[in-house]
Amino acid sequence: MYLGDVLQQPNLQWLPLCQSDTRGKDEAGKYMSILPRTAPSNIEGGIEQRKKRIQVNDPVAIREEGFEQYNKGDYNSAFELFSKAVKLGDADAHAGLADMYHNGKGVEKDKEKELYHLEEAAIGGNPTCRYHLGYYERNKERAVKHWAIAAAQGDDRSTKMLMDAFKDGDISKMDLAAALRAHQAAVDATKSPQREEAEEYYRRRSSQS
């Protein structure tokens, strides 16, 4: 498929960016470093609201609780929550399971299961997992397509990989330009004071942990 056609797929949707590049590192949170869509202006209220949403089987709330338990080191609970969220249709919960299988947190390390969950998350619109699929892909043409899609969803690292691919002759100047335009459009579409507040909050939280 021509890369320009890939970038124009109507079902592409932007999801929050990974906070840091953990490519190649055996580090917890490799696939789960996802920023929230809104700033947590009322933390306690947000926790209570999440509990209510969990009670009615809200998959996003269940996945968020899975992240919370994962960060606390309760990997059994995290696995159960991610698995439940996946069954309820939450694509980003696959990122949590991929991370657990990558790091062997609460489960045995399993590359096959890791890749399965990466693929499911990427299909669901997760740019972080799409980026890593490109990194693992040995076929350069398929890797470039993964990064083109992730770049169109706002993933900064994928644009760097595409520029490296251009230097190696694996992507044309026209396709690279199209990918960079799509990336910039995604970034511009998500700029807001609320998002900036959320990013700053989680940067501070990450530096204190």
C-alpha cells in the first residue's frame, strides 16, 4: 500500500503520547506510559468517580485502576483488571498486558503474548504500541508503515525513525513529508491548556516517584 493511503485511513485516532522513549530497555511501564486526556484537577473526587465507574463495568476506569495497581506493585490485581478491561473492549488495556509480559511482572516473560497484545493495542489506536511494533518488525517496509501510522497519531519518536529510514533510503522524500504533515496536524489538534496542565502534573508526579 502507498504510504499516502496509509496516512489517510479514516479510522486513525490520536491517543496520548508516551512520556519517554524506553526502546530497548527492560523497564516497567514501557508500553503504559500514557498521559491522561484531562488534567486531574480533583484527585480525590476522581478516585471516587473511578470507583463508581468500575462498579458499572466501565472498561476505561477498570484499565486506569489496573495502571494504579501496577504502579503500586500489585501485579496480580493489575493483570486481572487489564484482562477484564480487554474483555470489555478497551484497547489500551492490551498495552498493560504487553508490558507485563515484556517485564515478567506478575507473569512469566512471553514474547509471543507481548507481541499479540502490542498488535491488539496498536489496532485499537495506541501509537506507543504501534511505534514498538515498528521497532520489532524485521521487514523494513512494514516497519515504516507502522511508524507512519504512529506519527499520524502524534508519536514523536516515530517521526525520528522515519527520518532515519529516509536517510537509509527506505522511505521517499514525498512520503516522509506526508508523514511529518500528518504528525504536525495531530499535535496541533491536541493542544489545549487542559492537556498541558495534565502533562505538567504527571511530569512532576513521575519525578517524585
